[in-house]
Amino acid sequence: MSLNHSKIKNQNDWRIINLYEYANSEPYDGDIEALESFLDEIWEKRPQQVALYPDPTEEEQYDSSIEAKQKFLTFLKYNHIKSRKYIGIINYNGHTINLLPKIFFQNKSAEYSEDALNAIHANVLWWLSYCKKIKFPKTKSALSTIKSDFFELLIYLFALYTRQALNNCMYQTYTEINNEIDFMKGRLDVNKYITDNLSNGRWHKLACIYDSFEFDNLFNRIVKCVANLLLGTSNNNENRQLLSEIIFILDEVSDVRASYSDCDKVNLNPLYEDLFTVLDYCKLFLANSVTFSYKDQFQVFAFFLPMEYVFEDFVFGFIETHLKNTEGLKNLKYQKSDLYLAQLYENEQIVKDKVFNLQHDIYFEYEAKKIIADTKYKIIYNPDNDPKNLDFKHGVSQADLYQLVSYAIRRKATDLYLLYPEKLMERHNNNIEKSVKFVIKDEFANKKIAINIAKVPIIHHDFPNIDFSIPLQNNFEKTATRLEDRLCKIFALS
């Protein structure tokens, strides 16, 4: 396999740049100041969701100008750019910038392969298929249409599924209407009738509030909005055709600018099972993307996902799917946060009983053990491969150990784990399954706290050799089996 992270090439008159998180930097041959200004505007317009965007740092809280700066790219000397903590895609002024997971990065001299880029996108889709917090539709679509443009792939999955769902079911629902009519219907809006009608001599017009079985409802408006948004950014003819058909089906629906929060206002009837998936797609695009006409000249698009949340979300979703029914395993919780680290006293008087909430990624009990696992999307190494390294910390940060120790004390947990992703180059490294742990002596309780360090295999077992003609889950069956076996070994599940 050859994989170039760097070289810019022409494809359909667009320049393509591939960047890996915090890894390679590449030249940008466009207007670098305009690109930075565009990303600042995207950051300012980002959906305010704690799950997807980090809280501002202490420095940013005191200086709003710093917090307003984008966190997607680092701009270096000589018009070079470098990816930060987000994966996704930026389409801007003739450039496509792919932001890729760092665990696929090999070295700067590797050559580009479109198959490898397609395989990376297939891996990201597989991870997202298990996510709970980052809502991703659980479709079983084949990957025959996968392209090196991850955004076009997402559009295709949305457009194909939505068109089929709308062909099978035209969604109508009762909607509250506030309208002026010539006869009484529903109930009279007394305040409006007095102020707008009686006071203006229009007593014969009645301001009524009533329910009507409408095709022009919030759900259909959201779907039409997303279809229009994607139609304005897609360059793929098949995608544009599918999106145009969706808009045609929803021709009688009002054109509105929908938001992520609007999706939460939709109450679908459980009978419309397929439409729940459509709504999930709409949430995905509205939560993670920004598109608008920039300076009235061209359409721009950006789609971002924070990989640390994707990894955390994926690991829990996988455990819940594959290990939850293990005999003896119970009380599996995601981000369990019912405990606090401290109590606040002032002048020897308790002021607040609960301070510094403890929130661990994964908690469950197995037989007599209380198990806490925290996922860390970081690259850690094996000191055996680095003879110059004498501290033997395995790349584990001191803050992460402190965090796990506080969990152990407050939760009285018996088994603690830090889970890291396996890199592409480590798939066949036997040292990955090496048992590593740090032991801390608790002098107060006169016991030892053991924190186990483990890497988990989340990359396709035969990367980049993926069969794009079969469904996604079928491609990753062996990978899922390998990950399940590894997790059982890590947690000592029988």
C-alpha cells in the first residue's frame, strides 16, 4: 500500500491536500489569509454542542479574541498548513482539504493511493456506525459508490436512503396553524382578535388556532433544507440527481433555514421507522457542517468531527453491541457521572457538597470487579523500540494517571484501564498485546492501585484491501472479531 499525505494534485479542477492530525504540513497555493478568515467564520458559526466542540480554555475565557479563532488548521510559515484535532473535509475556492486520522499516518515519503484514502473513509464510517453521542444512521449500505471525497459519500448515503424512504412513505402530521379565516375553526386567539381585528374594524375576520393534517410540516421542511444545502455543494452528478428528486417530492413544502435544534422538536410516529434514519442524517449534517455563499462568489463547505470523541463513542458503542450480554457483566454505563471529587469548605463550614464532577468514559461491573476504562485518542509507543528513552512512560501522560487514581479512590474501582488506538503500522506488531500497567501505592488505604495500559485494534484487518461491493459491516467482520477478542483479553472476561 502506498499513501501520500502530501502531494497536491488536480482532480476535476480541484486541488486536493491530505493532512493528518498534528502530523504532516503541506503548502497551500491559494490565498492563505482568505482561508484563515473563512475558517474563523466557520468556527464562529459552529453549532454550540458540548459533545462536538471543546470548552474554551482558561486563556480563551479571558480573551474572547483567542476563543473566536478557528481550531481546525495551524497556519505555518511559507504558506504551509497543518491539521489539528478534527477530521473531515474543507471545500474552499478550488481546494479540497482532507483532514484524516493520525493513526493512519506512516511517513512523509509514502506515496498517495486513492484506494487507501477510500479505505480510510470506510474505516471512519465503520467507527461512526457504532457511535451513540455523535449520531450516525445505522444503515447497511454497500460501499460500491465510495469515493475519495468523504463528503460526497455521506451525501450519497443520505440522498439514496431519503429518496427511497420518501417514495415509500409521504410524511404528514397534525400541525398547529394560527391563521385569519372567515369562519370559526378550532379556538379563537382572543388577544390577537382584539388587537389586530376588532381594533382595526376587521371584526368579520377570525384569528383562529387549529390543528391541520399537513404535508408542509417541520420534518419535511428540515429534509428539504438539508437537501437544498447539499445540492448547493455537491459536484457529483448522481448525488445531484438524487437530491433534486427529493426536492421535487417536497415541492409543496416551505423553504426554511433549519438548524440542529429544530430536529429535536420533531416527534415522529414510531410507525415511520425509516424516517428516523432520515432525521438522523439531517442531524449529522446540521450538527457538523457549515455551508454558505462566501463573499457572494462561490459555495464553500466544511464538515468536521473531533476524532477524540469519535474514538470514545466508538469504543463504548462496540462494547455495548458485542460484550454487553457477556455472562457476569452488568451495569454498563457511558460517561457515568454520579460522583464528585471533593466538598468545598470555607472557614471550616461546608459551602458546597459536590465539587469537580467525575465522569469516566466507560464503567461496568464484572463478577466482583468494578471496572473503569477511559479512552485516550493519543499515539503512545513501546519503550522497547526506543532505546534512547529511559523514562519508560509509554507515552502516557501524568494527568491521565492522576485522573484514573481519583476514579479509583472515589468509585472504589478494582480495575482501571487506559485504552489507546492501535496505529496502522502496528497491526502486525506482537508487542501491541504486551501486558503493561502502572502500580500506585495508596498509603492511606494501604493498598495498590493498578492502571492497565492497552491498545485496541480499530483499523481494518487487511487495510487497504476492502471490497467496496459488499455492505460495510461485512467488510469489517474479521476486524470486529479481533477487537472483541482483544477487549475480552484486556478486561479478563471469560
